[in-house]
Amino acid sequence: MSEVSFPSRWAPTKPDVIQLYSMATPNGQKISIALEEMGLSYEPHLINILEDDQQDPEYIVFSPNGKIPAIIDPIGPEGKRVALCESAAILIYLADKTGQLLPQNYLDRMEHIQWLTFQIGHIGPFFGQFGHFYKFMRGKLQDDYPLERYTKEVKKLLGVLDKRLNGRKFIVDDYSIVDISMVPWVNCCAEFYDAWEYLDMGSYKNVEDWRKRVSERPAFVKGKDVCSL
Ligand SMILES: N[C@@H](CCC(=O)N[C@@H](CS)C(=O)NCC(=O)O)C(=O)O
């Protein structure tokens, strides 16, 4: 991995701690919540995606798809500076760095990674598209098909989570980076998209209990508002 420079537009004032480049969206919240939960020191920088900060040439160097979140850890393995984008990769990196919120045992670890990739491959993209058509495009399109398609898929995914959480406090065993990756998206549907009633979220009782349990954690409460506008 080649070492990157700190972007001059978001110059660190504490260059010895992890630099977080983010905004308080579900994908961004995951990382600030994890950093808080793990007790790591970090310096947050707001990347305002509404103003296309994520396309800044200095930022694209270490987040090539122009998305938040990203981090630069000035003191990674072997003392090397590490830059990472993609929230799942960052969560695994932070968990490995601290030995927290992801088991080391191979098969337990793979079960966590399975659910983490389920979040990345399904929950993030489909909840995000649902929000686009429900919150931002509703009433602006002639065709109901996009909203119907994403509503159906989000309800299916909520059903998968509800079944998985039957008799469980968390998605795998103990609280982990998997829960941190998912709850911001479920909260986003209920709160930011304001779709709790529309999606009949009250009927997913296990999901509701879990998101309350997770959302009340002090690190979650603190982390979710980091890099707010
Ligand atoms: N797979 C990526 C998705 C990141 C992502 O979609 N971030 C959104 C905010 S939630 C973003 O940066 N959007 C800005 C854009 O698309 O220009 C991850 O998990 O980090």
C-alpha cells in the first residue's frame, strides 16, 4: 500500500491521530460510531457531499470512487501511514487495530464478515435507493415502479433482519461492527426518510427492539452526530 499525503484542504491539527473524512450519513456514521465505541482518538473532517467535496482531487487519491467515509491512520501496522475508504474495510481495519467488536476465531470472524457484506451488498444500496425515490423523488415521477420496487426490497430486507434477530440481542453474538454497519441505515429509514409508518416498521418487532438497544449506547449517540452539517 503506497503512503498518501494528508489532503491540504483538510489539514490535520492533530497529525498523530486517525483522520476521519466523513459526513453524518448512514455510511459516515458507521465509522464515527465505531471510533467512539473503540475509544480511539481521531480528528473529524467534514466532507460535504452536498457541495461535491468528495470529488476534490486530493480526496479522490484515497477515495477513488468519490464517496465518504475515508480515514488516514498516521500510525498503522509497522508504523506505516494507512489510507482506507469503503466503510466495511474501515470497520474491519479498526476492529483489527483494537482487537474489539470482531472476533479473531476464523469461523466466527467469517460469520461476521458474511453479515457485513450483506449490509454492504443489500441494505446500503437498496435502502439508499428507496430513500432517493421516497424522500426526494416522490410526486415528481410519472411512474410508480421505482418506489414500488425499492419499497418491496426494503421490506424484504427488514424481514430478513427480523427473522435473524428472533431470540438474539445482536446480529451475530455480541455487539459488533455488524450492528454498527446496519443500525444507522434502519434509523435513516425511520427518521431521515420519515418512512416508519409507510414501511410499517412497527411490525418488525425484533428489528425495533434491536435498533433501540443499539441506538441508546453512549458511543452511538455521540458518534452519529460527528461531521454533521
Ligand atoms: N460502499 C461505500 C458507499 C459509500 C457511499 O455511498 N457514501 C455516500 C454517502 S452515504 C456518498 O459519499 N455519496 C456521495 C456521492 O455519491 O457523490 C461504503 O460503504 O463506504
